[in-house]
Amino acid sequence: MSYISKRIKRLLRLRFAVLYPMGLYLAVFTVPEGRFAVVGLALMLAGMAVRVWSNGYAIKLDRLTTSGPYAFVRNPLYLGTALIILGAVVLLGIFILGTIFFAIMAAVYTRTIRNEQKMLTDKFGAAYLDYLAKVPAMWPALTPYKAGEKWPFCWQRVWFSREHKVFIWAVVIVIGFYIKQECMNVGFSGKAAALAALAAGFGLLDLLGELIRSRLKNS
């Protein structure tokens, strides 16, 4: 399957068919809500931290991951994504629309999780069934799962997961909302220009990372 075909197939997945129109709506019609900014940003940062923590342990498909956050919750990457989205909802003050969006995404991810559970059961058998019975899907347990193979956190896994891109572009998007708010209030000011330069810097950082990745891959 070609790269373009893969991208089209990805765009047609229900969760992305919901995410992209939602993102377009937010970009056009919303600005940050000052009263909730700190809480919203904190939730987004917490979600990114959970995703970084998770990718530092995840060995997808090859081994049953029960280390790190996977000892407390079966789907920490989805939990991290949920926290990022919740943070965006709070930051923008879109509570009614956010509730509807969460309900849709919950239905989508419930189906995804069920499909993944079947695949993992077929692959890992009794070991996964024990893990499934003892570790919650999305709400973390208070005590870690003791069984299963354990291994340490690895930054290389985070790098190859491209999780840094989630952080970079989440920051760029948040900066974009504040640029929009500044322009609506006073026009394109010095503050807006400084924010635009900061966003461009993060974009260049992502480009640099891709160049390094490509060079390492080809060396």
C-alpha cells in the first residue's frame, strides 16, 4: 500500500473523521478562556507526560507490556490522549461541545480497545487474559500488576515512537490560539509576532528531528 493510500485510509477512520472537523471548528470559532487556562494547560501537560511515560515502556505487538504505566492501566496512551483533549476543552471553555465530543470518542475508542483485546488474546493467550482481568482499561489501579515481564524505561523507544511530535505540535496549536486571541483583541502586535516566532521555532525543531531521524535511518 502506498504512502498516500495509507494516509487516506487513516483519515477515513472514524476517530480522525471526528477529530479533524472538530479541530477545524475550534480553530475558527474559539479562543482560550482565561479563567481556566492554567488548569487546561496542566491537564494537557499531564496527558503528554503520560504518553511519554507509556512510550518509554511500550514494545508493541512483540511482547506483552506490563511495565511502567501499563502495570496500572491497560491503555495509558489512550488515557494520555484523553487528558490532552480534556485539557483543550477546559482551556477553550467549550464544556457542552466537549461533553458531546468525549461521548463520541468514548464510543470510538471502546470499539478500538475491544478489537485490540481480541488481537492480544489471540497472540498472548492466558498471560493477556490474566492481565485483562486484573488491570483496568482506562482508570488506573492503585496497585501495580505484579505478574508479567518487566523492563526499564527507554528514551530510544520514545524517540522512535515520535512522541516528541505530539508535544511539539500541541505547543504550536496552543500558541496559535493565543496568537488568534491577541489579534482579535489588539491586532497583530509585538506579542503576537513573538508568539509566531516561537511557534515557528518549534516547527523547525520538529523538522530538525525528522532530518536527524532520516540520517540515522540511512546510515
